[in-house]
Amino acid sequence: MAERLGPVFHKLRTDRKIPTQQLSEETGLDYSYIAHLERGRFKDMGIEKFARLVRALSISADQVLAEMGLLPKGAAPRIDPKALLRAHYKLSPTDLRNALDFLEFLSRKSGRPKAEKEPRSRT
């Protein structure tokens, strides 16, 4: 199944204009592993690596499965602040973390419910 997943991850990564090196840093996966995966050279990738990629790309597992044709497309996409900031403002991983921390600060000041916090990458 990973040989089908790889090209989907490639499409999702390039649609979001995320360089392979940045994805490697955010997931802790080797650059060459990601390059080989995206070319469909692996038969299995494991759930942990799948979860790392999904988290770093700010997508849901359902989106990946829908892109593969395993789930129906058409559910309204969830607006993800991380993906929006990354795509629109081309923020570095550090600037992205700072922006998300600031938004979290603002939500606490306004009394809004706390946003779900993402684990920090090892960059």
C-alpha cells in the first residue's frame, strides 16, 4: 500500500509548497526515505511514519485515504491554521511555531477555548 501512498504524499506536499528537506526536519524522517517513499519504492511504511507525515503536512488521515480513492471525497475540509500560515506566509518552522504560540496567547486573552496544541518538531 505504501507504493500507492507515496505519490499521494508527494502531491499533498507539493500542493502545500513544502520542500522535502523541511518535511524531513519536521517529521524526523530521512530526506532519502521521503524521496524514495514519494516515488512509490516501499511496500510498507508503518503507522508511526504515516502519522508523522500526516501531522507535518497538517492533513487528516481521511484526506490521504480519499486521495487514494479509499474514502469518498467531498467532506468539507477543516481549516487548519498551521497549513494556512505555512501556505500563505511561507513561514519557517520556527516562525510558524511562534505564530501559532501567539495565536494561542490571543485565544487565551479573549477567553476562547484553547486550541489543540501540536507537538513541537525536533528542529
